Amino acid sequence: MNHFVSIQLDKKSKIPLYQQLGDALCELIQKGILKPNTKLPTIRTLASQLKINNATVVNAYKYLESKGVVYAQMGSGTYVSPLPLEMITFPVLPEKDHDLKLKQISISKNTINFANISPPTDLFPVKDFKEMFNEVLERDKGKAFNVQDDYCYDHLQESIADYLTTYGIHTSKDNIQIISDTQHGIDILSKTLLQFGDVIFVEKPAFYGTIAAFANRGARIVEIPLNFDGMDISLLEGCLKLYQPKFIYITPYFQNPTGYSYSLAKKKIILNLAQKYNTYIIEEDYVSDLNYSDKPIVPLKALDKQNRVIYIKNFSKVLVPGLRLGFLILPEKIIERILSHKHSINLSTSGLIQRVFDLYLRKGQWQKHLKKIRTIYEKRYYCLLDALEYYLKNYITYIPPQGGLSVWIKLADSISAANLCDLLLAKNVILSPGSLFSMMQDSSSYLRLGFATVDENQIEKGVKIMGDVLDTMLTN
């Protein structure tokens, strides 16, 4: 239905025609008739339909743009904006997330846990770390437990800088700050750089812990939909014009939960947009080390010529959660502000762990461990893909992620992910429903299947159970 031809304009009114038209369009938007990101008619088309001149439509669109109701895309047209800033609410942890955690407390040995994407403890290189611990203690004695004034062991900073060159990142050790994990890094950035009400752009869907970490510091969150090759660029630029975000938070490789990776073209565009709109990108290197394809990993930071990227990596995501060791690469302007607040922010990570991991990197043990676990996870990855194809091909669609620790699947429209998860839970199979990964909980037809802690036999068994339950659901 063409809602535009029904717009009535009073040429005898004292209210200018452009304002009447703008108010009429605004009413269609407020009523939800025109959805966010809907393209408005061209100037010539709308002028012809309403029998008014082009200038009236131009002024009406400018009027709406000044109110933040629409945004113009160069060479493309005018679009309905997402929610205005005052309507962006502070996120609240979804109730379903809490319920899932309560249910997981009673996980038994017989449970097939596709929800867990943390590395299992049985893959931790105990022997190698024991040797590193002994060597550090023998070398440094009691000083091994010390942490330097800036809370970073300088030799570890050097080792990380050397390691990063394998990914094309060339940075001074002085730009590297050691942290305990990703959430710790976000907390540092938020405490130092954010003010209450600042806007952060995040991917949609995304790991909810990231959203909550920013929201807990009073940030307002704008979700930018994620396509298989990265953020929706048209919507991203439209939102950049409206909101002037403090950060754009992205995970370019094997994003959690989707497993999607950004194309080189989109990475370059996002870097240019960050420069154009004077904002920073926080690039989370989630698990780019777990790459099962022949395509090289090219982080945004390796392409960053304007110092717009804050790079964050957590080694614990691949080793073991309890290790609590990661790092930030900070642009010059930001690192000065971070260090000026060092006495009010707990930046420190165990001095002993820093020394041990420094030695672990220098002796090539990290690369050796990565090679080992890549082989293990790659087998599980392809086992899962084979099982999905064999047991679920009539019920799902998905894009193979080529890396990471999970697969994001879309169920047929008639199937509720939440209902399926509840039925599978009764059969000791745990999944993560897509509703956990969006503030609006609107990915109801999606599931994340993790394979970090399940072996090939469990994967085969678990996916077969999924197929049986789906058969029963659709039969009934």
C-alpha cells in the first residue's frame, strides 16, 4: 500500500507546506507504518504524487533530518532513522540468560553441552607451563611476584609486540597494556574514557557480556545488524551521522555468536568511517588463532594508519579461562589518559603469570600449543558440520564460519529455538538460543552450537538427538 498518496496538505494553512509534509511523514514513522531504515520516495517521485514542487520535498526531508527522524545516504537516498537517542534504553540482562545459567548449575557428566565455548581444562598444556613456572622461579626468585609501576612486565610487552608482527601489527611495547581479560579491558576503557550517556555501537547479535559491561558504566547502546561479511555499512553510516558514538565495538573474526568474519573491503570502509566521524574502533580479537581455512588473518589494527583502533585480545579464550591474561593496544592519545588514571584503576595482572607467559611466548610454546588445539578443534568443527548436514539439513540453514568454537544456525520459521532448547534440556543436551545475544531478544529462530568441550562422539550423539526432537515437534 502506498501510504504517501494519502498525505493531505493544506496550501491555505499558515504552516509551511514542507513542515506539513515533514509532520505527516513523522506521524507515519511514529505509528510504525514506516519502519526504521525504510527508504523514502525520491524527491521527484513524492513531489509528483502530492502535486507539489521538488523544493518542498527537499525542505521536508531536511526538516526531518534536523530532528533526527531520517538520515540521508550519499548517492542512495533518504531513510527512516533507527530509534532516536532519547528512546535508546539502557540494556537489562535478559531473564532467559539468568534462567539458562540456573539450569546449567546441575550439568552432569552425561550432559552434552553445546552452550559452553570456553576451552576445556584437559587441553591446557600443564607440562609446558610447569616447566615455565619452575624456570621463572629459579631465575627471578621472590621478584617473580612483583608487578612494575605501570602494572606491566616490560619483557612480556616486548614478546607480545614481536608475536603481533605475524599478523601484520607493528606497535611499540609502550602502547601495550596487560589486562586480566576482555571484560577487564572494557572496564578500564569505560572508566577512563566514557561519560554517562555516551553512545556505543555494537554488533547485532553480540555476546551479551560485552553489552552489559558498557551499559554498567552508563553507556547507551546502539545495535548495528551484522551481515555474513560484517556490519551493515549503510546503517552504520546513518547512525554515525545521528549519534556520534564514543566507540564502535567489533569482532572481525569468528564473531560470537555468529562466527561471521569481516571482508577486507568492509574493514577498510569502517576504518575510513571512524576517521571521517572522529570515533574509535574497539577491535576484539576473539579467537582469530583458531582459523581452519587457508585465508590469512588481517586484523583491523594491521590496516590502521590513523590510530583509530583499540585492539583487545584475551589469551585465556584459547588457553583456559582461569589464566586471566590479555592485553590492549592503545593509540597514543588514549594511553596517556589510561596511565594518568592508573592509581584509581586496577590494571594489574599477576606478576608471576606475566613472567611465565613471556617465557612461554619466547620459547615458541604458544605457537606449538595453537597448532595442537587447532587440529583438535578443526576435527570437531568438521564433525559438527557433517552431523548438521546428515541429521538437520531439512530444518536449518547456516554459513560455515571457517574458524572459532561455534556454529550459528537458523531454524525453519515454524520452529521456536526457545521451545527446542527446553525440550533438549530434558534430554541432557544444552544449547544457547539466539535470544540471548540481542537486547531485543529478537533472534528467536537462531541457535549457537559450541564445540569447545564436546568430542566427536558427543557431537554426533547430540545432533542426532536434536534431529529426533525436531522430527517429533513437527509431527505433533
